[in-house]
Amino acid sequence: MVGFYGHVYDDTSILNRNSVPVFGASGVDTLALKMLYNPEITIGMSYLELIDYYQDKEI
């Protein structure tokens, strides 16, 4: 089980807020897990810093 503060407003995400059954990870889910386990992503990074970090990377 994975949980994050807040909710994802994408019904294709396994983290969606509507309890809609989903059978597989979406792109949003994959990115969230990559961010969670990436040692280069640090607590306190702003949204703009994350955009800059991932801009040149293939997600």
C-alpha cells in the first residue's frame, strides 16, 4: 500500500481520490514512485525544482 498526503485527481491513477477501481499503474503513479525512491529528490524541493530536475529526463 502506498499513500501520499493529499489525493490524485486522475481516475486512471491507483492513488485516485474517488475509490475508482484501477488495475495497473498510470504514468502519474510511476512518476510518484520514482520521485519517492530517487535519492536526488530531497524533502522541501519546490514544484519548479522538480520540473527543472525532470525536464531533461525520460519519465
